Amino acid sequence: MNLQDKPQQKPGYRLEALDDELLLYHPGRTAIIYCNATASLVWQLCDGNRTIGEMIDLLSAAYEQPAEVIKADVFSVLEEFCRHGAVQIGQNNATRKSG
């Protein structure tokens, strides 16, 4: 995963509020991802058009935090989304250059 990758939500996942929590889930699967406000924003930004770097810049401005602080959070959230199969990163939606 790098700053030029463009995360894309996989079809079928839903983000819903339940009491004071945000839940990301797929109706056909049993796993549920509990999302805080930052994770919810990261999910919404995973449109396949924005790079991870652009997402970090947007969140850094929104939270008035240094990009390096936000970067760690964004990568952590994206790794969690990938682990659950909710997001595809890079493979078909980011241009790769070799070498």
C-alpha cells in the first residue's frame, strides 16, 4: 500500500449507525467492523478516485492535525478494511509504474 494507491469500496458493504456506534458490514458475511468517526470518513473517501495521499491531506485539514499523525491512522484503518475484504487497494484502480 502506498500514497498513490486509490482505495475502492467493494460492492455490498454498508455503513450504518447503531446507537452511538458506526458499523461496517456485508449482509452476506458475519464479520462486522466497528468504525469511529475517522474510520467512517476514510470509508466514505474510498471511491476509487482519490489517492491515499489525497485522503490524508483532506483528513489532516478537517482534523487540523499533522499529515504524519493522520497517515498512521489512515493506513491502520485501510489495513483493517482490507483484512475484512471491504476495500480493494491498488490492483485494478491505480496506475503502477515499474522501476
